Amino acid sequence: MTGHAVIVGASVAGVRVARTLRDEGWTGPITLLEAEQHMPYDKPPLSKAGLLSADDVPALLTADDVGALDLDLRLGSRAAALDPATGTVTLADGEVVGYDALVLATGAAARPSPWCAGSPRVHVMRSRDDAQALRTMLAPGNRLLIIGAGFIGSEVAGSARSQGVEVTLVDPQPVPMARIMGEAVGRRFVDLQRDHGVDVRLGVGVEQIDDRGEHVVATLTDGAQVEADAVLVGIGVSLNTAWLGSSGLPMDNGVLCDAQCRVIGSSNIYAAGDVSRWRHERHGRDVRVEHWTNAIEQAAVVAHNIAHPDDLRTHAPVEYVWSDQYDWKIQIVGTPAPGIEPVVLEPAGTGRFAAIYADADNALCGSVTINWGRASVLVRKALRDHGSVEDVLRTLSPQVVS
């Protein structure tokens, strides 16, 4: 368990690989390369509590942790190229770092705004600096236009409304969450925003944004104009893999890996987190998952496999992601089938909700729950144990199944 382990990216996946390598008995040097100047931090809070206070952005590593783990943490070190033939990573400043085992954990960046590029009033949300820049605009009475009603846009809308900001939320899809959970369930999330005073405009896009100094004006595809003090553009992410272009590694919507998270064609290069597209044996296909939980679980598998190459583990998780919006704790388990109507449980007077999904073969495939942690845990366990929809319903709501 010796040799030089190099981890590119101090993301939650990268940091967890470093920590777990030590837990697995790795005694060799570990170098953790991070392009940002900030100490590693957790990203999910950035659109929620972390947007309102910098104190609510948890650290992934402290200086004491770095010492205790004997890590060579290099902040402001951006990887520029990889040469698997020589086992080296070249940094943007020209330094060459050799490795015996390499982990790619560079994550993703927010897709930049195609409108009004460079305007200080147009923002994205992916980094600590992004949150800081938008935080200064969240004064009561200010107007925020959010483009994209996915989880990031919806979470920022909730955070902004809590500060008395007027919010307009725009998305070209008629029901933005329908592709994940179907139209009927997705409409509940639209209603949630409207119930909290958000001006939701669906089925329309943005033609252009003009910065007029004191405010911006967005022209929508239906001809309407929206004035705002700031704009958040939440239209997805782009993977931080451009630096791998000359490496020869196989890439297709991520770095292609086997079921053990080793890059295809490499015995000592692994990928974890957003950039990894690996063979998921439970699904029987390649998948890429942008979930915090997946990054944690995948990192543990990667670290074990680096430290114990004769005892390789596969990574075949049950997917899990959560979102906090207003007073809703939203949990999504597995892979809900949006084209098939779920079984919905909504005990009267509890504020709880669960949609249980089956696939085309009537096999349990996932759930969406609101304020019902027990239901989420039950579905996740059932998916691991190859349980059925009926098993879940018998436990959650005995009267549903005779």
C-alpha cells in the first residue's frame, strides 16, 4: 500500500478518496490538486443556507485535517494535461507531477450564460465565489430573475424569497421536473414556488438580456420583458474534462470506467464523482450520476480498489439525492420512471407525500418523497433487496394493498 497517489480535484469525491485511502492503510504520499484557492468546501449548501451566509458553507478539510492525514494539498494548482504513458500530470504553471495511482475528481462547472456575458448582474451558481457574488444582490425588495427551474434554480428561489426578494422563475419546459418524476408530481413543485410568491413562467425561453446599468431587462420568447436587479442562469453544467483532451482516455459524457471505477484501458487511473461514467451492474449500462451521495460512495470504492488491487469492489449504488425547498425536504431514490404514473401516498393532515414508481416491467424503480424520510429509506432498502412496489405499499400504507 505504498506509492504516490495523486487526486485531481478537491471535490467531495476527491477529498473522500484521500481520507479513505488513509483509512484503508495507504502509507505512501497523497497529493491533492485543486484549481480553486479556497480550502475544500461542500457545495450542496451553496444554493441554500450557504447562499445566505458564508458561515454556512461547511469545510471538507481543515488545516489540522491536512496535517493529520499527511496530505500534500496544493490549492491554486490547475491540471492542464495528462500523459498516461509516462504517468504524469502537467499543471498550468508547467510543473509535472508523477503518480503511481491517479484519481480524476474534477467535477463540473456551471454552464456559462449565453446572454449578456460579462455583466456583473448575471450570475451562475457552482462555486463559493458564485454564492458570494449573488449574496450581495439578495436585499429585500430586489428583483431576481432565475433562468432554469431545476433543483439549483428552485433552491435559489426559496433562499431569495426568504430574504424578501421578488423572484421570477423562467423555464422553456411546461413542467420542468417532468423529465425526472412525471408531469403530475412535477406540477406540485411548480405549485410550491407559486404558493411562495414566485412569478413562474413556463414554456418560454429567453431571447436576450440587456444590462442597463442599474438593472437588466430580459426579453422572453413570448415577447414579454422582465426587469431584474440580478439574474441567475441555471441551465446545467459542463464537465471539467477539457484538460484530458490529449490524454487518449475514453470519454463520452464523462470519463468511461468499468464497474470498479477504473478508466477503461488503464489499470491505475480511476474516476469518481460527476466526471465518472461507469458500468453500473445493477442497471446493466453505463451511467453518470451528479449526486453528492454517489460521489461519497464511489470515492470509498475507488480508495479501496487503489489500496487493495487484489480485492476489487464494484460500484452499483441505489441512487439518492435530496433538495431543500422552503419547508419541503425532497428525497429522490433510484430512477423514477417519468413516463409511468406512480402510486401516490399522501396521508391526510401530515404534510407528507410519496410517489412510488415502477418501470415498464412493473418492477420497483424509485420514489419521490416530501417530508417522509421513513418512506425514502424504505424504498432505498427495497431496491437494494430487490423488493417490489407491493412490499413498499404494505409497509407504508396497509390499506392500499388487500
